[in-house]
Amino acid sequence: MLRLPHPSRHPVGPVRGERRAHEPPVTRTLRTAERLRHTLEAGITSARDLGALPAAFRDAVRTGLVEGPRLQVAVGVISHTGGHADATMPGGIDIGLDFCELADDAREARKAARRMLRAGADIIKICTSGGMSSAGDDPDDEGLREDEVAAVVDEALRHRGLPVAAHAQGRAGILAAIRGGVRSVEHGNAIDDEGCDLLGERGGFLVPTLATVFQPLDPARNPPWRYQKKLRWNERTKESIAAAIERKVNIAVGTDAGSTPHGRNLAELSHLVELGMSPMDAIRAATSHSARLLGVEDRLGTLRPGMLADLVICAGDPLRDIGVLSAPENIVVVAQQGVVRKNLLPASGLAGAGRLR
């Protein structure tokens, strides 16, 4: 069990938007199916996508049409005009991210949530702050206000109590998200003591997505505006998340896949350990804690009688070196609900591929 904010692609950014516009739909579909398989073979048997992945992929995995992690999907992202998920660039060009919904008051936010639910969303994704990859704003900029967040949360509660996840990087956006009632704060770059306390009081989760912070910062691979934001925020983020780890905040694991490589998602555990988490706690963050966030802790996230038989075997002891999980080649067996999906052991090592009993 591991949850991922974006196993398909990141919702913002002119380069990705242009690439998506020129790629035939069939090619995009096949690439997504390939990414799902790579993610499963990396040892991730369940995941959450927080933007851009249509519900049909969830259903295709469920019915066996494609192999991948069982999925919960947000389908799209709700943002203010000019906010993190607005597909219009500062020069006025719309890069055509049709999964992004714009809402500028509580009524519009509620209607946008309903459209996401109509499209099959399992989770509602909102933006309560600006971001690193959106050219027209900054992480300290505020996104949806507390009353707008509360309207979305209320709409989700009216539909089977579905959760709401917030892209929230700056302090104001983090506090608005938590006070509005979200289940999880995604990124949380500037989370402070007040934010940690509020999360604890309300039983919410922090999903740090540290893979984006630990990526090498190459000015040649980033437009100047993004490079400067990352330069300002990376060390600040590490300090904030390290403090949250020390305070024992509920942390689940996500990677912002798409902005970070598909199939190497478990490197996130090494980043958590580098910031002070124990290897066992990092593994729990990716398993039992993530299962709680997804609301499936009654059947996933732990190995015990009565649970679904999801099992990963790796080459090495991750309690001694958590980094062994980072490389897909070290993941030698992946079983999903008792079905062996990947097996690199010698033929005598696991009674053949198939179903574990």
C-alpha cells in the first residue's frame, strides 16, 4: 500500500501541457497503462491519483484489463482563477488541461466538486495555495479560502463521506485546508507547529512528496521562475517536514509521480529517513498509515489473517538500508490479493507464479 498524488502526470506546467496536446490520445492511454505496470512492479499495490487520471483506468485495473495498483482517483483538480491549476499561462495561452476546474466562490466550488463526483471521483482534490510548477503564482499565495474548502468538504461528505485532499504548500493555504476540513495536506512545505497541532486534533494526514524536494536542482531543466522558487523553498521544506516528523504527525507516503519518475516511487521512504524518520516508521507510513488515509485499513496495509494478501519481497533488509526499496530491480516479488504480479526469484524459489495460498 502506497498512495501517490499523481501517478499519471502533473496537472500544471507549460512543457507538460504542450507535450500532452501533441500526443495522440491512444499513445497517452498506452503510456499510462505502462506507467501503472511499472508502479506495480516497483512494489506499490494500491495508489491514489490526485489529478488527471480518468476513472476508467481505475475500473480497468479493477476488472483486470490492465495490470497496476488498485486505484482511487480524483479525476481532476479544483483551483481559483489564476491559481495553481489554472491552465492559462501568464501570457494568456491556455495549455488545455481539461481536468482542471476553476471555482471562485463557495457556490462554484460546490458545483465543481459535484462535477468531479459525476466523473467518478473517489477523492476531491483542491488547491489552497499556489505552487512550484505554476508560473503565475507562488506557494505563499492563497488558493481556495476556508469557506470554499468547507463547501467542497460538505459536498464530499454528502456523497458517501468521500475525502478531500488539498495541494497546500504555503502556511496560509495549509491552515485554510485543515480548518476547512480536508483529510490530507499534500506537500505541506511550510507546515509549522500550528498546522501540526491542527492536523493532530482533526486526525488528518500530511503527505510530504519529498521526491520533488530531493531532486537535483538543475537550472538547465527548469524555467527561471520555477528554478528560483525551488531554490527558495527546498531547504525550508526539509526543515518543516523534519519538524513534523519529530512531532509524530500522521504521515502517509506520496511522490508527486509525473513530476518525479514513475516506478521509483519507494525512494520517498529514503527521503523520510534522511529527515529523521526511522526505517520502520517510513515503511508504516507507506503501508498501514497510507491504508488509513485511503480508508482501506480493514483489508490492506498490514499482513495478518483476514486481510487481502498484498505482499512485497525485496533483495536486502530495508531496516538496515531503506535505500534497497528505491530500485525496482531490488523488488523481486510483488503479490496483489494473492496473485503474483512480479517474480524475479529462481523457479524453485516461489512455487511458480500464480496465486499464493
